Amino acid sequence: MKPTPNQLSIFRIVLTPFFVWTFLLNDSIWKIVALAIFTVASITDWYDGRLARKFGLVSVWGRFLDPLADKILVLTVFMVFAIVKEVLLWMVLVIVIRDVIVTGLRIYAMYKKHPISTSYLAKAKTTSQLIVIFILLIYSVLKIYASQGILWAADVVRFFAAYEIINILMWIVVLLTVFTGIQYLVENKVHVKSLFWDIFHVFYTSDV
């Protein structure tokens, strides 16, 4: 029996705390385990989409759950990197705020029975985030090796530091994240306007 796309999305969410636990142990072996966990989670992201398309298992709930699982995994990983000061906190907060807004809009659109589809550019944004996270994970392992006196690892770490590779990669992710967030708001301005008036009426009625 093959797992369903929704089961794979839920499995990706379940893997997230295990990633956090293994990564924060701050040991090269456990960081490799964290990398393996993230790799498995990323594969489920690819595979659940493939299953959905191949067997026609696309559903309204699945179109919501799949990007939600991505956001939970990616945002958690970026927050962990911010906690250990591998990336700038403000960059992560920009990503978090954008995804909270978009997820809220998706929930509202589902409530209105007009679900929002994920754009190709948004998928490219998610792919860029996954690639940067893989690089950050490998970089974190190399930093431990460098601290243990492994010369080639130290050379790579110095190269990354000298050319600010991590900051450049994060800037790319942040810009893509902001742009796709604006794209969602513009393309779904009807939902945005409707949501604004619904919120306004709720507070206006409560005041009255």
C-alpha cells in the first residue's frame, strides 16, 4: 500500500521536531542526522506532489496541507538557524510574517470555498529555501569539523565567511519570499478586500 499525499504531508510535519532536537545537540554526527531527517522530509515534499498528480489524488485539503507542511518545516528550520546565529533574525522574521499572512489568506479562501493555488514562482521560492537550508546544514557540519582542526573544512568555512555566502543566499530567499507574498496579495485582491471587510464588520459590530 502506498502512502497518500496527505499522509506524507503530515509525516513531514511530524519529522520537524525530530530535526530540531538532533540539530541542537551541536555534535557533527547529530547534525548529519538532522541533515538526513531534512532530506527525507524534502523527498516527501517532492513525492507527495508526484503521487497526487499521477493518481489524481488532488483535493482542496491537500492543496492546503502540502504548502502548510512546507511552511512548518522551513520556518522551524530557519528559526533554529536564527537561534544559533547562523542567519540574521530579521530575515527569518520577514519570511515568517509573509508565510503567516499567506497561510491566513489561504484559510480564509478555503472558508469561502475558493481555495488559492500555489503559483510556480512560489514553488521556486520554496525550492530556493530548501536549497539554502541544505547549504546551511552542510556549513554547520563543516564548522564543527573546522573547530576540530580539519583543514579543508576550515578553508571552506573561511571562504564562506570572506565572501558572505550565507548572507547572499539569505538575501535571495528573502527577496523571493517578499515578491511572492506581494504576488499572492495582488492576484487574490478580491479575497484580501473581502477579508478586510469581514474583519471590519466583526469589530464594528462588537463595538456597537
